[in-house]
Amino acid sequence: MLLKNITQDIVFEKLEHVLHFFPDVCTCTRCRLDIAALALNQLPPRYVVTDIGAVYSRVSSLDMQIGADTVQALTRAIEVVQKGPRHAAQHHPD
């Protein structure tokens, strides 16, 4: 059995889509993870228990309010990271 926070999966699923609206933000691994971490800290965890390797229910990821909350949290996180990226200078696209 596996304990899984599906909010993390939802954040990473929506991250690419939301990043398309911010073409000037750095998308290096550090910045992507910082964005995800900031967004996840704004969202409630949603834990499920599943068999390892089994497909688990994502009914909540289809809920419009959860989707809207996730996009909003990602947008705020992108704005924070864009203003103060914490990556090494050589990774910045400038």
C-alpha cells in the first residue's frame, strides 16, 4: 500500500499549462521545483491510499474549484519565483 498526496500530482500536471502564460519566467529544474513547492504550500493536501503501481482515483483533480485553486496558487508562485529566482546565474535564460 502507498500513501499518496494527489495534490502534488495535480500541481505538476497543471504546471506546464500555466507556464505557457509566463514566457519570460525561468523554467530550469530549480525554478520549476520552487514554483511547485510554493504552490503546494498554499493548497490543502489530498491523500489517498492505493496499491503500489495501481491507478488511483483522481476524481478530485477534475473538480473545477480544485483546478481553479491550483492554477491560482501556481500563478502566485510563478510571480514570486520570477521576481527572485534562487538558481545559479548560469541557469537563467537572460
